[in-house]
Amino acid sequence: MNGTTLLRRLGTAKPLGRLAVIFTTLEGILFGTKTLTSGAPHILDHIEIKRYMALVIAALIPSTVAAIVYFGWYALAMIVTSYLCGGIVEVAFAVVRKKDIEEGFLVTGLIFPLVLPPTTPLWVVAVGVAFGVFFGKEVFGGTGKNIFNPALVGRLFVTIAFPEMLSASWRAPFTDAITSATPLNLIRAGQALPPLRDLLLGLTPGSMGELFRIGVIAGGLFLLATRVSNWRVPFAYLAAVAVFSAVGNALAPLKFAPPQIQLLTGGLLFGAFFMATDPVTSPVTRAGKFAAGILLGIFTVLIRSFSGYSEGVMFSIILMNTFTPLIDHIVLSLKYRPVTG
Amino acid sequence: MAGQVVARGLGTIAAVQLSSVSGTVEDVRLAERGSGAIVIRSDGSPAWKPIEMAGPDAADGQPEIVERIISQSGISGIPTRFATAAIAPTDVENVIINGVSADIYNPSVSLIAGSRVKDLVAAFRILHRIYPAAVFSLALDAGVGAFAHQVRAEAPRGLISVHLLKAKFPQQREEMLLPVILGRPFPYGHRAITFGVLVVDIQSALAIHDAVVLGKPAIDRIVALSGPGFTRNIHVRARVGTVISHVIDSRLRQPDGLRLVENSLLTGKQIPDPASTPIGPQTHNLIALPEKKETGFLPFASAGLRKDSYSFAFASRLLPIGKEADTNLHGEERPCISCGFCESVCPVRILPSILHKYVKRGMIDETLLRYGITRCIDCNLCTYVCTSKIDVASLIRKGKARLEIPRIPVKEPTP
């Protein structure tokens, strides 16, 4: 008996009950589908959700490897914890709903630890990812129906629930020294910033995945080149941040950091390339994508400059997610006038 | 005798059905979808009965004679005063002869018409004779640039404008040809002929020449045998009405596990029973595809050297090698993630991802009309590219069908 028939039998085995869905999913991952087209079109594109999500994970490899190199095995432990706890929630929902396990979780489970500070306790990682997958995705009906990016829902929850762990203590790569100052905090305090080279390589305190910015940019461009993510949102987002911070900096240099600093600090690049581009939670229409990017840019610069928080990317994307249906609605009603006559 | 009228529609002006072979009528019976079938056993003779009044001089003769010859030739869809058509001959304002190869498998235009440039130009002159006020265009794709050059050199000045179009599916469809060639928007949901644009495929154009100049009735078609299911991909000339299995059986790579599709992999019908299906007057391509059930180990993680995709997710997009074609779904159906691929490929620029969700939720109302659902031309590209393997095009079709104004039954006048 070969692997595919074994999994087939397990997937239809009665005693397993609803747990059998695990094996059908596994069969799909290992051996692909056996379903054929049932009419025109007789052939289909080879792209599928598994490939799509696998490419996002591939694009995250530079950031992930850098996080492990910078912060050691603890970073890996955080990723494993995230996959385990988020996975349990995902599988539990698939079993209850009698549906296949959805691959989108594999991306959420990796992005979530990457947007956390490297000092986050493992139990906080576990609570955060479970909250994010549960309240950010499953309660809306699963992949494709969620309004907010699940990883960011988790991040927002732990930020509010455990503020002292998530925004007070940071650690720079290759050190054990705990600091309270990320480059964004330094800007606020009006202190000198680390050189650009350190920002590009990520040798400053910050969330794990956002630091190795060369890798973030490379991964983001890879996703754009494969058409997995659309260039409109990140382009508009980064351009808007550059423009608004340049204008702000010219008018009030003490409040607004200059564009090159804005772009290369915090989670902006990571958020623009990997989270604002999430197709489910960003607008569908092309004009809407530009609008969302510009809104993101304004939100981010404003929050960074005026709010009680030094970083605004997470709040901006969550806020943009809220406006996504409205943006699409406005674009559609402008583009398609009511049928008259 | 081939070319003999075996059936005639009722009325004074009506279409004729010609026998495509010489032989004896064995049976007249109902075929599928309420059409009738006439079974003729061929006597093996290749001869055909010439059309009356046809000949080399006929092309320059009276338009009425030319029209009579065409109406007797078995070529359908050409408006003449002798045959039923959507419009009268005087209403034909534009004639487009369509030789665009933009499907996945296409018959070779240079093979069909490459050595017949003079005949093709003659066909234009014949059509010019019966539609003197019409504007004539020849639509080709950039793949046959040399052929286009020959036609330009051969054609009289000002008779034909030759357009070299991008061979991008579905450019060969009349809905796509019209905006490019005539520069005006297509009234979606209608046929081009109903507003004076006659689109003729290149084989039919040559058949018009053959009918008028040689007196040859339209009894055969050149059919391409395409796809990996054939041992050799060749073109065959077959009489219309030939049972398909007679043409393909000896040329298939394997007897089972193949799917036979007529004309187009994206929009064509499957031929489930080639032994009882004839080659039709519009058949130009028969495609045999493997019904592939095994996809190998970890198919989603393979480099995909021969996997076609709209995305650049596989190495195939970087290499100029042939792609494999099979009927596998290549993935499980998943919820729509709004990746936007369907919008990007939609030739009529509507939003399949939004439309299909409305239909799926049963929200079929004027909002769909506002969002342009009636512009859909059923090209099926949205289903082809869908990352989540949703049959987007079928859902849109369903929405269109539900929105169609129901026919109001007209009460017969009582005498």
C-alpha cells in the first residue's frame, strides 16, 4: 500500500470521525489533487493556494533566517510555538466545520512571531497567535472572509494586553542587553540615530522579522515579481510615507523624521510588503489599492509623529483593513454608474 | 453525389443542406438537441457536383449570380438575398476575415492559406462584389507577418486593410476584434452581424472562393489534430459529417484516459462519444488531452518547468519551453482570497471576483448589471487563472442567465 492510498483510507476512515480531515489535507499536500475539470475550461492554471502561500513563506525566509541568526534559538522557539498553537486552533476549526485545513494559516503562523520583539515570552506568543487566528479569522468564517489581518489582530491584542512586555523592553541583535529604545524611540527623544548601514542590516533593536531590511526588501520584490502580491499597495504606501514625511519634516523638523529615516525604521517595510498586501484584507479595486496605500502612509506618519506610540504601522494597517470595504464600495459606485432607462 | 442538396429549409428563401459525400442515404433520424441527422453511406468516390453557374468568370459577373452561388454552396452565415441571415446584404458595412491564432492550440494559418494568397484576395474581391459599400479587413496575428506582407502585396490598392494583432486569448473573438479593427466599442451581448459587421474565418473565406470560382461546394474542412494525446500533431482535410472516431482513432497515443475537445480548450465542448459525433461545418480543431489523475509527490513545491501559470510562481515563465496540458485541477477548491488575477486577465474589464461572490450568495439583482455582468463574453479566463480553483465563469454565467428578461408569452391572435 503506497502513501496516497493509505492517506485516502485514513481520510475516509469512520472511526476517526471528523479528525479524518487532517489526512485528506495531508494527502492534498503530499500528492496533489485527483479531481479533473468538468467542462470548459478544460485546463487550469497550475497556481493554487498551497503554491501561493508557499511563495509568501519563501519570501519570508531572509527575515526568518536573520531573526534566528540575530536572536538565536529563542527566535526559532517563538516560531515553533506560534505554528503549534495557531495550528491547533486552525485544525480544531477545520474539524468542527468539516472543511479542509486552510493553507493561509502557514503564513499567519510565521508572520506573527516575526512582528514580535525578540524578548516576548513564549506563552505570550501562544496566547497572541491563538487569539489572532480565532478572533482575527475563524470567527469571521475562515480564510477569505476575515476583515482584519489575523497576525495583526494577534499583535494588537498582545500589545494592549501586555504593554510592558511588548513595547518597553527591546534587545539589539547579538546582545543580551535589554534596552528601552528602538530607533523610533530615539527619534522621539531627539537623539542621534544609528548609521543607515545598521538600519539596513537590522543591527538595531526592533521586532524580529523587520530588522534585516535588505532581506525584507528582497522578499517583498520577489512577491511582486511572482505576482503573488500586487505592487499598488506597497508602492503607494511607501511613496505616501516618503512624501508626507518630507512635507512634515520641511514644516516641523522636530515632529517629523525625514523620509529616509521613516522608511528604514520600524516595521514599515515589513508591513508594506507582507501585511498591507494581504489580498483578503486590502481593497480589490485598483484605485482602491492606491487609496489604501496613501491612507496607510498618512496614518503611519501621523501616528509616529503625534500619538503616544512611536510605531504606527500595525495600527495603520488594522485601520486600513477597517476601511477596505468602504474604499471598494466608493470606487465601485464611482466606476459603475447606476443603470438608467 | 457530394454537393447535392439533401435537405432544404421551408420557405422561399432558406438554407440548403448539401451532401458532403457521394453515396446512398441510409437513414434520416433525430440527433441530439432536436436536430436532424441524415446518414449517408459513402461510395468512396471523391467527386463532387459543381455548383450551377459557378466558374472563373462568375466572380466578376452579376452580384445576383455570385450571391446565388454562395447561397447554394453550403457556407452559412453569409448574408445574400437568397438565404436567411440576420441582416440583408445591403446592411453589411464591414467585413472582417479572421485569421487570428490566439487560442491554446490553433490550426496553422500559413498551412491553410499560405499557398493560397491569390485565392484569399479573390475571396475579398468576390465579397466586395456583393457588398460594394463595405470596408474590408484581414485580421492576423504577428506570428504570420510574412503572410500578411504577401496579402498586402497581392491585394489591389485600398481593398483590404491588414491588421497584425497580438496573439493573446481571446483576441480571435469578434468581441475583441471589433474594438481593435473598427475602433468602436462592442455592444456586448449581441452578435457582430446584427449591426452590419460580418466576421468570416479564413477557411470559410477560401471556401467562398472555391464555391464561386471552382464551383466546389463547402463539403470539407481542414481540421488540426492538437494536443499531447495525438501521436503526431497534423492537419487533416475531412468531409463535413465524417464520424470523428474515423479521423482520430488511428492517431491517438492511447485508447483510454484521453479527453477530446472541439475547437478550444478554454471554451470548447468535450466530445464524449467520438464514434457518434460528426465533424461539423465549424470544426477546425480537435484536441486530445490526458485525463491526468496522478500529480507526483509534493506537486505544489515543484519547480514547475513545464507548468503554465498566469503568475510567475513557476520556473516555466522564465523558460521558452512548451507547457504541459492536462485536465487536472492542480489544487483543491478554496475560498476566494481576492488575489485579483481574474480582474487582471479579464478581457472586458469587469470584476469577476466581486460578481461571482454576489451570485454565490444569491444576490442577483441590478447591482450585477451595474457592475457590467452582461459584458462577460464567456471566455473562461477567470476560471483558468483562479488560485482557489473556483469556477468563476460558470457562476457569472449563472448570474447572467438569472438576470435575462423572461420571455413574456405572447397570446396568439384569435381568428
